[in-house]
Amino acid sequence: MKVLNELELENIQGGGLSLWGVCGIVAAAIFIIGVFDGITRPIKCD
């Protein structure tokens, strides 16, 4: 195992979510909520 110094520790990147990742999670949540709402409270189309 390699021991990292302070400069190397500050330059580590990764583990974050990108904007597209957040958009994907939000879209999936909205879709699941819509499906659940449609099953539990069906509304007639006009």
C-alpha cells in the first residue's frame, strides 16, 4: 500500500455526481412517483 502525501491527497478526484447523474436520478424518481400515482389513483382521460 502506498502512503500519500498532502499534495497527492488534495489531487484525488472522483466519487461525485455530475449534473447528468443528478438529472437521471430526479427523472427516475418522478417516473416512479407517476407510476405509483397512476396505479393508486386512476383518473379518466378527458
